[in-house]
Amino acid sequence: MSVKLLTIETTCDETAAAVVTDKLEVLSSVVASQDELHRRFAGVVPEIAARAHVQRILPTIDEALRRANVVLADLDAIAVANTPGLAGSLLVGLMAAKTLCAATGKPLVAINHLHAHIYACRMAAGREVFPCIGLIVSGGHTSLYRCGNPTEFEYLGGTIDDAAGEAFDKVAAMLGLSYPGGPAISAAAEHGNPRAYTFPRGLAAERDRLDFSFSGLKTAVRYTIAGPGKPDLAALNLSPQDVADVAASFQEAVVDSLVMKSLLALEQTKLKTLCVGGGVASNRLLRQRLLEESLAGNFELHIAPTHLCTDNAVMGAVAFERLRAGKTEELDLDILPGLVRH
Ligand code: KG4
Ligand code: ZN
């Protein structure tokens, strides 16, 4: 009989629950996206996210159990992502998990959301991928880790300002494209010339530093569209070809930075495996460029499948690694919203 886990994910703006087994079989996966609630703000509004989680968490858990054809009594433990993320959002998932544990007596397991993003690669690979360099690239994070094992990461570097996904979302808003910006920019870029504009690759010149910077790039795009000092974006006057060219040139700059620093991390650590997770990892150009580099550079590449790139509860199967090690939590477990750099 397999061990079954209910996993809960509410770190940002997706309410998600899944039932997974210790053989890493996915019995169900439910993701209630809040994209439509945040669209008109072109970014996640923490208060709105927290309230939407409150409304969606119980139906999402119910649906995950129903689709897996299990009841609470069939579960061996309940796991929840309690770090890092938006405080109000994290609290909703944690309270739901603790309440279910209190009511059923099942053990509670903590999930680090960043560990989960990289574990999505382990799940898809169907075999060991550790030790590896982990690149987590999403709306809230852009960081490189030395991942010795699934639950112990050493922070090597990360963005000193915006996350890459955030830059995609902001630039999409400037260009009048829809939210979330990543898929919209990527689609517009298909028809654009990536060399139409030369945008900055932040910190590229710092050859020994594994950090990223995207705010200068964002400003460069803004000045290209509207000119310095002009408060109103003239995006509406851009032709579709202009939009495509800016989108393609911007995407090229982000991808260049991500690829460059990932290769540097591999070189510095002498590790031979790169695992990539997070929403931006579903970007087609990034996937293609990393694949080319892995073939040329002789390192193993694992990128999470696109449905496991954006936030989901399936990747919370990383909780089995803690459960196996006997690491369960008391019911006074708290949230840790900030990025703990390991
Ligand atoms: O991992 P995720 O769902 O949430 C966070 O933990 O942040 O990532 C969401 C981010 C958004 O910023 C979105 O624009 C970006 O991932 N994204 C993409 C693509 N699909 C989603 N960025 C670039 N290209 C894509 N195809
Ligand atoms: Zn995430």
C-alpha cells in the first residue's frame, strides 16, 4: 500500500491542493488560479489574494480528495507550504492544514515552496537529480541554489531588485499586453526581432557574481516606449510590430541573463546538473536556449514540465523527503514569509 499525502499550496495567488503517493504518483491536482482578480492591477495584490484563498481553500481541498477518490482517513499526512510567500496567503493554507491535522490526528509536514519548485524536476525525471544547481525563476523569485539534496539548498545568488517574472508582468503592462505578462510577452515576441533593441543584461559584466538585476532593463524598456521623463506611456501609439520587437528584445535580455548566470553557477560549483523551476521556466525561449547549452556544455538539464512550473500542489510531494526523515511539525507551526537564504 502506498503512502498518501494531501499537499496544500497557497504561497502567492494560486489556491492548490493535490493528493500524491510516495511512489510520486499524482492521484489528483487542483489549481484555482486568481489571475482574473489581479489582472486589472497587472500584479498580485496581497490582500485580494488572501481573501480569495479563504473562499477557495476548502472547495479546492474537497475537489482534490474527490478526484483522488480518497477521504481524509485514507491519508497518511497533510503537508503545506509555509515559506516563503505572501504572509496573508501563507496563513490561509497553514490554518487549513493545521485544522485538518487537529481534526484527524494526521501528522503535519512543512513544505519550503522553493524546494518544491525544484522537486518538480525530480518528479518529472522519475529518478534522482540531486546534487544540482537549482534555478528558481518566477514572479517572486529569481535565485540560484546549490541543491545538495531535496531539502537543503545553499543560496548562491539572486536578483537584487525585481524578479524576472515581475519584470515580464511590468513590461507587458507597459506594452498594453495582458496579465500575467510572461505568456503574453512570449506570444508577442514570436513575431518580433530580438535584435531590434539592445537592452541591458544587468550585472553581466560581474563575471564572478551569481546575482541578477532586472530593474534597469525595465526602465530601459520604458524609456524606449515613452522616452525619459514622460509620465504617460505612449504604448497605445506603438504599432503591433513595435510591440513585438520590444517584447522580443526584452525577452532576449532576460533569457541571456538567466542562461549566463546559470552557466556560471555550474562552472563555479563544478556541478553537472541544472534543474529549473518556477513560472518563468515555462518560457519557450529560455527552455530552448538552456537545452542548446546543455547539449553543447555537457551538463544534464531538467526543466519542470510547464504544468508544474507555475504554482501547484503536486510539487509539494517534496514533503515525502521530510516525512521519510521523521520531520513532522507541531500544530504551533508558523509561517515564514521572508526568503530564508538556504
Ligand atoms: O511560479 P509562479 O506561478 O508564481 C510565483 O511563485 O511567483 O510564477 C508566475 C510568474 C509570472 O510573473 C508570469 O508572468 C511568469 O511566471 N510566467 C512566464 C511565462 N509563464 C508564466 N514568464 C515568461 N514566459 C512564460 N511563458
Ligand atoms: Zn512559486
